[in-house]
Amino acid sequence: MRISIRLLAALLAVMTCISCIAFSETTYTQLSEGMQGDDVLKLQNKLASMYYNPGKANGTYTEQTKWAVASFQKLNGLEVTGVADPHTLEVLYSASAVAAPSPAPTPVPTPKPTKKPEPSLLSASDCKYIAEGYVYSRYGFVSIIMEDVDTDNKYAYVAITYSTGAWSYGAVVVVVDRKTGSVVSTRSAHT
């Protein structure tokens, strides 16, 4: 009985392929709460990519990871234990694994139009300071004798006495716009 070299080579090739197929099957190690390592990290990343929320992917099988595994098991018709047993892992890494429904996008609210803010009104003391500076720059020493705001709250009226020397003095009323801080008008009397 003579076996040809060709037949022997073909038989050897078939045996090699069969052994490759037999030994290439992936075996999975059971993972459960409290375990740590790269296999757990790989599990967490796979669960997250399929919209199961395993919590922070840090390589530690937490309670959140357990609930994500249980959700995966439920949606894929497996026994719900929360433990990533070899059969669960085989289904998870297969092409037939069912992903969780993707979360609906959060709607972005349309911003409401806002009113342009009104410029704030200057306080009476700010207006008094402006009026005092205005009068002082022209006449010298000043003394505030009265301040008031009109009924529309638009202008401040400040009455000021001033002196330019030993005998020269007078009075002036300064009107200040409360929105802009500008001097609108003045009336003065000299003695």
C-alpha cells in the first residue's frame, strides 16, 4: 500500500485546518461584581458601545456594570443574572447581539428673545457729584444746597452755591440727565 506524497500532503493540510478551527474557538472567563482587569474593561467598553450603561469604564466590575449586563441579558433572551458568564460573553461579542435602544437626543431649547436692558439711572448722589464737579471746574469753591429728581425720574436738579473769592459768590442749578450723566443745562445767578 503505497500512499502518494500528494495524498499525504492533502491529508496533512486538512488535519491542520481542522485543528486550527478547533483551537481557534474563543473561550470566555466568567466575570462578576468586584472583579478587575482588562477583560472587565473590554466588557464595559462593549456594553457602552451598545448603549448599555456600565458606568465608568475603568476595569472594575461595579454594581452599575452588573445592571448593564442584566439589561443586555434581558434584551438578548438570556437568563438574567447580572453575571457575565461565558455564554453571555459569547452572545455579547457575536454579530447577533442586540443593542439597547439608542438614547433620544436631548432637544436644544430655542432661546427666548430678551429685552435690551435699559441703561441704569444714576443715583441722585452720582448726579450731585457730577453737578458739583461741573460747577467747581468753572467757579471754584462749591456748596450743595439742594438736590431733587423730576417726576419722570429722568433728570436730577442740583442747586449749588459757589464763591470765586472773598466777595464774589452766586448760585447755580445744574440739570443732569440720569441715564447719560451729562449736564443738560445750567442756570446761574451772580451777586
